[in-house]
Amino acid sequence: MRQSFPMDSALGVVFALGGAAILQQALAMQTLPGMNVGPGLFPSIVGAGMAIMGVALTIQGWIVRDTPEDEAQPLVTWFAVGIVVALAVTTLAMPYLGFLVAGTIFSVVIVLMSGGKWLPAIIFSPIASAGIYYLFMSGFRVPLPRGILG
Amino acid sequence: MTHLKTLAGALALSVLAIAPAAAQYPDHAINLIVPWAAGGGTDATGRIIATLLEKELGQPINVINRTGGGGIVGHTEISYSPPDGYTLGVITTELSMYHWTGVSPLNYENYEPIALFNADPEAVFVRTDGPSIEDLLSEIRANPGSVKASGANLGGMAHLGWAGVLVTNEIDPAAAPWVPSEGASASLQLLASGAISVVTTTMPDARPMVDAGEVKPLIVAANERVAAAPDVPTAEEALGNKWAAYAWRGIAAPKGLPEDVKARLAEAMDKVVNSQEFKDFMAQRNFGIDYRDAAGFEAFLKDADESIGKALQAVGLAK
Amino acid sequence: MDAFALAVGLVFNAETLITIFLAAVFGLFVGAIPGLTATMATALLVPITFYMAPIPAIAAIISCTAMAITAGDLPGTLLRIPGTPASAAYVEDSYRLAQNGKAGLAIGIGVVGSVLGGLFGFLFLLFTAPMLAKVALGFSSFEYFWLAVLGLSCAALISSGGLVKGALALLLGLFIAQVGMDPLTATPRFTFGNLELMGGISFIPIMIGMFAVSEVMRAGRRAMAEVPQMNLKNPFEGTLGALWKYRKNQVRGSVIGSLLGALPGVGGDLAAWITYSLAKRTSKEPEKFGKGHPEGLVEAGATNNAALSASWIPAMVFGIPGDAVTAIAVGVLVMKGLDPGPTLMTLHPENFYAVMIVFAIANILMLPLGWVAAKSARWIFEVPRALLNAAILLFCIVGSYSINNSMFGVWLMLGAGIVAYVLEARMIAIAPIILGIVLGPLVETNFTTSMMIADGNLLGFFGRPVAAVFGVATLLIWAVSIYRTVSDARNARLEAAGHA
């Protein structure tokens, strides 16, 4: 498959730029009095390494760009995006709604998205959320957000 | 969906409205924030306090390790928590240092001190076949830079303890450079493996290695000899210059705690610290008990803040 | 041998044995839940041990930890959520095996291999503990630095995508480990003034996000393995055959695990990675690794538990705990008047042997408990995929939350899931990222400490004999790998040109 710009090279450019940014930040860190090495030394090494390897990946991706590869499934699927959005919304809402409510709604959404039916979703979700909630709250003393049911 | 949200909102408001009708403190579980990792000395003492305090107050106490940033994350979280008595914390020596070194504006005024329960002096250790304290200091004077010391992070209590020994004996702290490490056990390992020459840390932290015959204490930076090692001289006895550096731990709440809650907690802590179980635990682990009530702890913190500020300035770490 | 007889009496009584059993069940339970760690299980046990006699107290902690760590392989195998950094080394193989309908075999190899490795570690300890501890004590920051770099190099160089992609994954992990406050000077790095970031990024939400969330994103719509799941009468079927076939790996994994485990702080996490890569390097069919091949699983699984037993050596003999679990255990030992340290061996050898026997019992207990767990594991495959997705993600949320009891962990998990989803699509392995996060602080502190000791002279890193050997070995591995990558690329190019 011929691409105008290979994916690996694109990723390599991202890594190279990221490495350069890390390097730039790390070099700005100050050495503390009485130390010949500062907190910026190790990050500089990592940043430089990442920049070099990023360039290497860009070149490598370019060299092998004509090699055919097993076509993977498309990267951006509505399902993957849906999972991310559902997780993000749940994370935002949980401190206000509490784990029980937010977790139940989230669970219903995920079951439906994954091709489940309404009935199992409605039965399963509250039970799963409550089970996990009480297991962690009383069993492991993890203070999950109580929210509106607190 | 929107209906559900409106309903939920209304429900939340009504719950909020009822909430302030508080019953007798405490009526539900209390969180105790420990700013250091599970397994360390602060965690161990925090957990025993939690267990005993649970009995006194009749409500469960959850120990939460909020680690990171040399204790800053946990300390900050304690100071930010609502001052309702349901979030307490163990505060430690490092609190007196943050604002001096400029890493965080936190200081003792952000807290409501409840009780100090532990203080241990820093002691100086060398390998069992190592030199005496006098020989060690003359070596540093003769060959600056040849002796390397460690104990914990840069600018921590262990570092100050060592710098103080040097400064009180008129040696430039740079003549025996500090090698920062993750903590006492890492430093003791460096000492035992022969990579460095000196470690400063507290007696309980070094106990196993002393018993193993790998390292020995030379002096303890304390006002008087410690019960855990009665034959180790104080800095003043050995060198003629007074120098004391204590690492401490205490219980505190966020600033603005209601007076009645504070009184209840102080009373409970008084019983806990004076209980036989607590004394046995501390003695077994070689921790020194230094109990001060709320007022005493506040005065102690004020003192510590000043003296540590001076010491940090002497080492050149204060901003 | 009087001491040994005394020790047998200390252990073989109703109180101790019941404690061991209950603690093992508890450990199995905690370890099998994604996001909960052996450290957490141990910390929860401590208040209970206050009310126990010394030997049952320490027995409870040992059997709970051993079981929790082994059980940590279960969510890895079934759901691709590794329980410990060590099990992340071989999670690809065990998960693929399960997806191919061989979950029983994967769990069986994990459990039986662990038991054998653990028992080997026990025997090894019994004879060499004091000597091994002495050697471990001679290791300074220089040796630790090289050892950690060696482990990291192994993880990067064996990963499936090749050298460049492996190295990038590793560097990304090392970078993530640097976010937060520098462990030695408390300087904030890459935190942008954010208080949560100042606390650093824990590997657990990252691990959950990278392995589990990305897997749901990718495969959540796909039906579960259509293959009939495992033999119901004997879930461990084929285990012994696999172990016998790879007996060399079993023995080598146990030996290396026992040796590396004795190094405080490094052993447990690192050993399994080193032996997994060793297995791949010496294998006749390295191309099968990471795709559901039992060979690496056998070796790394054995290593894991051998290292776990051995990690108690420095704690018992010198009172130097290597990780949070042994640190808590040392605390309990001291509280019960069993001061760890050489006096434990001379004054109270019966206590030392009693601890050793508890190890053996805890390891043997894994067989029946692991069998039951494997047998019930098939339930996972009977849950409809839609419900399973929801349950996995709920556990992911709670597990990430419970690390610091804050929603921040959940955000980290989500971000890590997205990153891993993209990287894996381009054949960049996730495992080196996790190891980079776990070992990053160790590499850095030992590097900085060594630089301070050597006054900034890099030759100082080769100044001590053991450090020099590790250092040269590491550099050689890299040199060979880079040479191979470059010459492979050139050959491929020439071949392509020839065809054209």
C-alpha cells in the first residue's frame, strides 16, 4: 500500500518533537547548590534519546514505506471514540453524581454500545455498580465518591 | 436524561440543606492522611495511632497514604481538606522546611496542631571498621571532598543533621558533600557497600544494620543521650559544641477546626499516646516518644520553624 | 536441627494453619481484582495482625502476599489487566493463550510454575540466605544502576516492533516516571504547577489504561473467543507437559529469580523481565513470543515466585526491606519482638525456619486455590461480551481511583488508554513503557547518586568490578542489537532493490 506520508514517520516526528520539548524544558532546570548534577540531567538524556529515536523512526518509516503491511482495522472507530467519550463524561460527573449513579449510567451506556440489549443492561448495571461500590467501600476502605446518594 | 439530572440536582440540594444538623462528633469514619509511603516509619506510627484512636473515638479511621513530592502532596492535601474533624493527618519534620527551600508555601500556620507524638534525633554512622568522630573530622579538614555523606534527600533533616555537625565544628559543609538518596535504607546500603563514608539518620532507621554489625553510631545530635543507644555520646559530649537535630511526627488537622472537635481529638490523643499499647509499640521499634499537647505542639512547631530556617541558611539551601 | 523441629511445632498448629489458609484466600481475592495490589492487601492485614501471636501474624502476611502476586496473573490472563509490573512482562502470551481457548493452560502454567519456582526459592534460601544477603549488601548505587539499565534494555530490545520502537516505548516510560517531584531534590518537573502531577504518575492507572482500556477500545465489539473454553474436569490439562517440555526454562528462571530477588528494591519487578527476554533470545522459535507461546510464560512465571521468596532475604537477614510489602512485614516482625537482622539467625533460628516453612506451605496452598480459581475462571467467558465490557471498565475506573483516592487516577488511565491504542496500532509495545515507569526512579536516583559519588566522572561507573561487568554487558547488548538492526535494514533494502 502506498501512502503519501507513512504513519510510522508521522509518529516518529511526534516523538522527535516531544523529545526536543522535553530536552528544552530539562535544560532550563537549575542545579542546586552543592551538587554537581542537577534534576535536569536525567530528563535531558531521556529527551535527547527520544528526539534521536524519533528521527530514526521517521527515517525507518520512510525507508520501508513501500513494503506492504497487513492492513489493520481502521484506527478511529465510532466504538473506540464512544468508549473514550463515555469514560470522560463519567469521570467528570462522578464527583457530583457519586459512583453508584454515575457508574450505573455508564454501565448501561457501555452495554448498549457493545451490542447488548436494554433489559440485561438495566438489570446488570445497578447490580454491578452496587457490588463494586460495597466491595471497595467496606471491604477495602476506598472512599469512592458518594455524590447525591451520600 | 434531562429529567433525571434535574431530579438529581434537586436531590443534591436537599441533602446539602439537611447536612449541617451535625450530631455528636464523630458520627462517621475519619480519614487519616499519611504523606509518606506504606511501610515507612510515618506509616507504621500513623497506623498504630489510627488503630488506637479508633477505639477512643468509636468510629473507623481510614489511613490514606498520599505520597509524593517529598511529602508535599500529602501535607498540602491535609491543609486543603475541610476543617470538620473528618480529615486528619500525620505531619512530619519536612513541614518546617518547605517554605524555606521555596518548594511550597506551606508552613505550620496552615494547620491546627493536635498532638506531637514522636521525635528522634539524627545520629552519625560509619562502617564498623570506620574512624572515630575526631579522625573523621580531621580527614574532612585535611582532604575536602574525599568524605561523602548521605542519609536522605537534599535539604532534609538528615542532611541538616550532618551539615550542623560540620558547621558547629567550623568546617565548610561543602568539604564533605551530601549525596542525596531516596532514604535511610538506601543510604545505609551505600555505606555498607563502601561507596560512601558517612550516613546520618535516626537510631530506629539504622537499628538493623547496627545489630548486623555493619555500621556503628559515633554521635547523636541530641540534647541528651537516647534510651535506644545509651552509650553513644551526644555531639556536645564528643566535640564540645552543642548541636541537636530532631526528626518528628505529630497529628494535625486543617486550619479552622471547631474548638469542641479539637478538644475531643486532643483528649483522645492524650489517652492514645499515654496508653501502654502505644508505649510498647514505640519502644519495640526504637521510636522515641515525645508527647506534647495541642498548645505545646504549636509552640514546638514555631520553634522548629525558626531553628530550621537558620540551619538551612547556613547550608545555603534557603531561598 | 533442634531449631528446625521447634519451627515445625510453631507452624503446624491449628491457629497458624488456619491463619495461613484464610490469609491465602484473602490474598487470592485481592490479587484477582484488577487494580488492587499485594501492598494494599498487606496494609489491610496489618491492623488485624496486631491481635495475633508473632508467627501467625507474619504467616498471614507471607501467605497473603504470595497468593496475591500469583493471583495477579488471573486478570492479566483473562482480561489483559496485569496485576503486577512483573506479570506485565508475559501478559501478552498468557492473554493470547486464553483468547485461543487455553486459559486453563495459561493459568496452570502460571500457578504450577510459580509453585515450583517458589519452592525452589525456599530451598535455595534455606541454605544460602546469610551468604546471599552478604553479597547483596555489597551492591552500591553503581551496581544497581547497571542492573536496572540491563533490565530496561532487555525489555526494549526484545519487544516485537524492533529496536527503534522498543527504545521509544522505554523512553516514553522513563519520561512519565519523571513527571512530579524529583525524588532526590524535590524539584518539581513537568508539573506545570498542577498539584496532582506533583505527586507523580503511578504506574497502576497507566498499566490499567494501556492494557485494559485500549483492549476494550480495540476488541470490545468483537465476539469473545469462539473456541470452546478449556477442559472442565481438569482446567490444568497440558500444564505438566508444557512444564516438562520447557524444564530448562523452569530451572533457569528459578535460579535467576532467586539470585536477583535477593537484591533489595530491584529483584521482584525486574527478574521476570530479564528471564522472559532470556527465554526469547535462547528460544528455537522466538517469533512465537508475545502471541500465546508458553515458553516465556514458564520461565518468567517461575522467576516471579522464586524472586518473591528471595526478596525476603535482605529483609530477614539485615532488616533492609526491598519493597513496600517487605517493609510492612519488617514492621510487623519488629512489633512482635522478632527483630529482623542477624540476631534472628543466631538467637532465634527457629523463628527464621518457621518463616521459611510458612513460605513452603503458602506455595503449596497455591495449587488447590489456583485450581479452583482456574476452574471458575471459565465463567468469565460465559458472560456476554457487552456486560463484560461494562464490568471491566467499572473495575478499571475504581482500580485507578483507589491508588490516590482521586479522580486524577481515572484521567491518567483514560489518557494512557488512548496513547496505547494509537501506539499499538503501529506495533509499538506497551510493556517497556510500564517497566520504564516502574524502574525510572530507580535508574535515575542511582544514576544521580553515583554521579555525585564519582564527582561527575563517567568512568566511575566502571570503577567497581561488579559494576564494570554489568556495564560492559549492557553496552555490548546494545552494540550488537544496533548492528543487527542496521544490517537487517540494509539487507532488506538490497533485497528490495534486487527484486525491482
